[in-house]
Amino acid sequence: MAKQKKEKINVVYSTNPDFNFQFDEEEAIETLSKAQQQLYVSIDRKQRGGKEVTLVEGFVGKEDDLKELGKLLKSKCGVGGTVKDNEILIQGNFRDKVFDILTKEGYKVKKKGG
């Protein structure tokens, strides 16, 4: 219900008893095939108390597919992590391992940073 209120911000009041607000439907982003994806793998230490995380960026597609890829990477590396803001965060320095896993899965991958 709260989400509906946010989407109706520009409607203040209607005197029409039959008025039914039309919600803007978000376009569903189709997930690109693995060969079309361009992913970037890097190590990030910013705002993390000196701890390293492996960061995977550049995924284009549905959030469910991104979460599935994140789950695969976390299980193959044997560590925790999360998926947020269209990025996959893997705890620890696993840049080379993640690079190899994504390459074997068929993604186009580039290393970013040193």
C-alpha cells in the first residue's frame, strides 16, 4: 500500500467518484544473454573498515537473474556476500577466482583496477 502512495504523488484530489488512478508500469528489463553481458570484476575497500570485497558490476537484466548469479559466485567461492544496487559483492579478495568462474560460464569479463 505504501508503494502505491509513493507512485500517486502527483495526484492530490479528484472529485470524480469513478476516478481510478493509472499507475505507470515499469518496463521489464530483459536479461541479456551471457555472451552479450559485459561484466567488470574489481576489489573494493572503500567504506568497509579496510576489509576487501570482490565487486562485480555491469550486469544488465532482471534482479532475480542477478541474484542467481550472485548465489552461484558465493557458493563457488565458499564465502558470503550480497546483491544490491545492481552489483554483486563477494566477501574477500576473490577477483581472479570470480573472473575464471564468470569466463567459464560464458560471460565477457574484464578486470578493473590494479
